[in-house]
Amino acid sequence: MRRAMWFAIAVAIVPMVSGFAATVGVSVGPGLSFSPPTVTVAPGDTVVWTFLSFHSSTSDVQTGPEVWNSGLMFSGTFSHTFTTPGTYPYYCSLHSFPGGTFMNGSVQVQAAAVPTLTSVSPTSGSSSGGTAVTLTGTNFDSTCTVDFGGAAATGVSAPSATTINATTPPHAAGTVTVGVTCGGSTATLTNGFTFNDAPSVTSVTPTSALPGSTITITGSGFQSGATVTFGGTASPTVTFVNATALQAVVPNIASGAATIVVTNPDALSGSFTGFTLTSIAIPMLSTELLLLLGLALVLVAIRPPQ
């Protein structure tokens, strides 16, 4: 009997997790005490009193957000779920009184920590979505959600209290506010992420050129730091003019058709297939002309010096 009683006490005082809300146990008795006398919980957590002798668990106040009264119980359990932050004292109605010290306890309900958001990396990605990002801040947990300009992110996970991993949703091009919501509180980062459309190449001037020539690439969505390749070979020099124009030097590669690809620093790219590399034409000499040239060289060689 005594072993069973102490087992009940041990179970009663161990917090148990159910989903994201916890259940915290308090043993009532077997003496004139609540054990532990003070417990700390979060909003949504439940306190369960396990009765081991004839007592009650009664809140000091009978009005307000947290009021409870188990009535006198000799065994069994009584529970109350707390929703409002604050300190809530209680007592045994048989052996003490509100504000007393003989058989009294207290439940402290702490407000959930408010999240903060300090950075998003990378800071830009495709307007089609699908960019993997890491958010840095504080007080993150597994309940957090993330939005980009009001559009919900997918694949949200919080490996730590300071890091969230997520995948961006599709969104119109532009810079948006990023929000993290945890436990009803939201942290935001203004201008935290920029959605970009992929660059588009509409024309090149000229459409054919020798290696080493500079061509102008026209389109939209170009970014400073963009790279250009010709048939897979990088241009040795790329000049960013503006969002609609680039200049690039043709690399030294074989003549023929070459697809031009513009890749922005955010890895989005666009291509153009109407460009041709040319080479310097060397005229073909006829057989007769080659014979005459050879004869002239021979005559020069055998001509006696003057």
C-alpha cells in the first residue's frame, strides 16, 4: 500500500506533454500539503491534482479568469486548464483559508515568449516560389508559422529556438514583409525578402560576331552581377548597364550557333538562341594560282644574285 502511494506521488509531480500543451501534476496529501506547492505553466496547460487523503483544491478567488473548486475529495483526480497569464493561489477548504500558509498552493501562468525576427537568408528568390530560406531570431518553437507578404510558407520547421527553415510560396515580384507567428504573437521583418521574376532575353546586337567582340543583350529583369555564357562558355567581361541591358564580350570558342544564357546572382536565368559566332574568312586559292605561286618562288630561289 505504501509503495503504491509513493508511486502515485512520483507520477503526479512529473509534467507530461500532450501535443503542445502540458499537463502538470500536483499531489494532495497524504499529509497537510500540496506537492509541489507552486507550479509554473503556460497558457493552455492543465494542472491535475491527485488526492491521496481528504482535502480540496479551491482557488482563493471566486470570480475572474481562473476559478476552480474540486470540493472535498479523498481520492481520484481533479483538473483545471489555465488560459490567462497571472499568479493564482489556492487552498484546502478543510484545513486552511485564502491567503493562509497552512495548506496553500499557487499556480503561476507565464505568458508565452514573444518571437523576434532579425534576418532572412537568402534575401531574394524566384517569384515562382520554392526558395529554401533560413530565418533567424528568438523564441521560435514548433508551433510557428511563416508568411511572405501574407502568403504562407511551406515546409516550416524550427530546429532551434533561434532558427526556422522554410520554403517560399509563389508571389508577385517585389519586396515583401516576412512574418513569423508563434503562440499568437507575430514578429515581422519589413522588406525582408524580394521576389524576382527570371530574367528574359529578347534580343542581342549584333546577332553574329567574332570572338572578342562586345555585344549588347536586351531584355528585362537583369541584375547587377549577372553572368553571361555563350554555348556554355562564360563571357570574360560582362557590364551591367541597367535592368534591361547588358554588354558582354564574346569568348574565344568555335564558330557556329551559340545559346546565350544570362544568370542573375539569385541563380534565376534566361536564354536566347538567335546568336552565331563567326570566324575570319580565309580565301581559297585555285590549283592554277597555287602552281604559279610555287613557280615564282622557285624562280626567285634560283635567280643568280646581281
